[in-house]
Amino acid sequence: MMRITVDIDDNTLKSVIKETGIKKKSPALQKAVQEYCLSARKKRFISCVLEGKTDYSSTNEELEKAEYDSN
């Protein structure tokens, strides 16, 4: 893990703590950044699929089964 110094305004930090449900600042920010990155990857993937830039061939049923099997 890397340690960094970040300047963040109080309202944004309070919002991050509220939205993540994590009271400690560093873990709350870490969770928020992880969720942001995951969301960005999902958006890029969906965009590629919708634009036909991938050979994504799984059916909805296959996706649901894979998701179910992983839990």
C-alpha cells in the first residue's frame, strides 16, 4: 500500500464517509476510489459492447449463471 497526502474539502470528505458508511477517513477514501475505478471500467466495457468493439458473446443466461456460481 502507498501512503499519499491529499487535499480534500470537508464537505467532499463528509460525503465520502456518509456514502461509503465507513467512519475512518483513509478506508472511506480508499473504498470510494475503488468503487469509482470499478464504475469507470464498467462504463468503458459497456460502451465497447454497445459499439461492437468486442467479440463479447455470452448470453444473459450465461452471465447470470456465472454470477450465481461465483457467490
